[in-house]
Amino acid sequence: MRILGLDYGSKTVGVAVCDPLGITAQGVETITREKENKLRRTIARIKELVLEYEVETIILGYPKNMDGSIGERARKTEEFRDMLVSRIGLPVILWDERLTTMEANDILIESGVRREDRKKVIDKIAATVILRSYLDFARERQT
């Protein structure tokens, strides 16, 4: 069972996938688009990845505010989730992503990635952090 992790942003979507056993998460790519509301190609690419990796579930980072409230970015994420469900037909689980971009940035700094190169991969790493968090949670629930 493979799971796809997504970090949805205004102009990018970071993508990660787990191994077939659901143990590890690996970054796949960052999908970019010119305008925030131009999602046709983005969803088409996600659908290609779903087929390529034989994905059964999608984990979508849910950007709650630090106090747990739902803001504009979270509402846009909910709309994106609805589009994914209707066009891809898989379950999409919203997963709290607070502080994942900071954690991804820390990982890149610790790995020695230069500042100008971090922007190219930060969303893919954030998607990996989101997916890893979900996998850890799911594993703990099984024990």
C-alpha cells in the first residue's frame, strides 16, 4: 500500500511517496505552476504519480494556524482536497502541517544545502516531513 504526501502551496506542490511497506517517505518532486488558481496540469501530474506509484491514499498537508484555527490557506487546501477527490477518486486525508516547512528548512541547513538551492527542494522536503509524520502516527496506532 503506497501513500502519496502533498505539501500544497500557492504556486507549488511538494510531492513525496512512501515505500510499499509504508515505513519510509521519500521526496519525489515539486510541481510548479504560474498562477495559484491554474490547477489543471498540477492535478494531471498528481494523477500520473498516483498511477506510477500505485497509490491508494493521499495525505495532504493542512496548514492550520498556530492556535489551531482555520485560515484562508487552510480553506484553499480544503478546496484542493475536494478537487483531488473528485478528479482522482482516492481518499485524501488532511494532515496537520504546522512547522513542517521550518523542519524541512532545518533538514536542508543541516545537510549543507546552500540558501539559493533550498527554494528548489523545500516543498518536496516538507511533503516528505508531512508523510513521515503520518506514517509514524499510523504505525503507533497499530501497536
